Amino acid sequence: MTGQLDGRTAVVTGAAHGIGLAYCRGLAREGARVVLVDLDGDGAAAAAKDLAAEGFDVVDVAADVSDPASVAHCRDEVSRRAGEVDVLVNNAAVFATVPMSRAGYQDLPVEEWDLMMAVNLRGGWLMARAFVPAMQARGYGKVINISSGTALKGSMGRIHYVTSKAGVIGFTKTLAREVGGDGVAVNCIAPGSTLSEAEHTDDVLKRRSSAVSSRAFQRVQTPDDLVGSVVFFASPASDFITGQTLVVDGGACMH
């Protein structure tokens, strides 16, 4: 802990469980006030209670990032309860806590495709639309979008997920161009296959273990492996970096 985020406030979506919660703890350890935003309001409240018990400054807000009215309410609640936001981490996604089908492109229900795009892609845009203007007005801010290593190499049986995560990379680059003149940095992290606490079933463990053989670091990836990259992009150390995608996967995808 270096206190490099002292005085900063960070909003993290999809924060109640798994990888999102790990991001929250990592940002809080560096001194940030962290706002946990999640569709699962009870889960966010419970996670915030646990973090507060550890001595961290946290706030929880229930919100559906795919819904404009819910996002607007979230922005107002965050402003009222936590003040100005310096960092936005767009992590909410349909994947583990909200499960997805693993079917070929011909067999996916249209409704699931639309839900995937609404949460994984539109959600980040709606959250940026809600929180970034205030960053622009102050001349400083950090947006960290979470994509996936699958967006760079494809992955069978989840074309809707991979497509949405590829869109996140394009969204990152374009938003970086639009707000860079106002001092706001927008970057992206592309994690590899990561085992979160919600996924400890035999099937998931087998899938996560199978990813190991493609890596330079041959072990299962955990949420803690991603925290450092989020803290870096949130910190002053990355102030002159924008529009970039950092792959954090143990060396499976090198480009």
C-alpha cells in the first residue's frame, strides 16, 4: 500500500462479487473511496459492509448499468453520498454472476445476444455518459474499461460475449479521442481466463485449468492478478497513457 489514490473516489460496476470486488479492495487499499455499484444491491451492501469492517471508505449503490434511468439515479446517489468521481471502472458484465449460454452462433437466443450487448457494451457507455462530463469539467479523470483476452483471439461457443468485449476495445479508443483534450484518460484491460469465487464447480475448474497450457506463466489466473493493472490505470503513474488495451493473461496472447 502506497496511498497513491488518497483523496480519489472510484466507482466500480459489477462490484458485489468476484473480480469486481477484488478491484474494489485493491483501490481501497491504495486510499481511494470506493463506490460499489451492482445490480445485486443486497450483494453490494454486504460487500461494502465487509470492506468497511476492514477499515476502508466505501459506499454501495444498486443499479442496472443497462438502463438509462437506473444509471442516472446511480449518478445522483453517488454525487450525494460520495462526491466527485475521479475513476470509473466499467466491469459489469454478463458472464459468471449473470450466466451466459455456451452455444454456437446459430443456436443463441436473440434475447441473450441483446442482453449481452446491453450490459457489456451499452452499460459502459451509459456509465461514461453519466460520470465523465464532470471529469471533463474538472480537467482530470480515469476511465478503465474491462474487455477480455477472447476479444483478441476469438473463443468458440460464446460469440455474443466475445463480440461485446471486442466492442469495448473500440469504445475505449474512441472515447479516449473524444475526452483526451479535457484531461481524461480512457484505457482498457483484457483479462485472461480468471477463476473467481463464484465459479468453483468441476466444469469451470476444468475450463480454467485448460487455459494454463497456453500461457507463459503456467498457472490458473486469479482476480488478484488483475488488481495491479486497475490500480495503475487509476493512479497518477498512468496520466499520460490513454486509448490503450493492456492484456493481463500470463502471456497467453502476445501482440
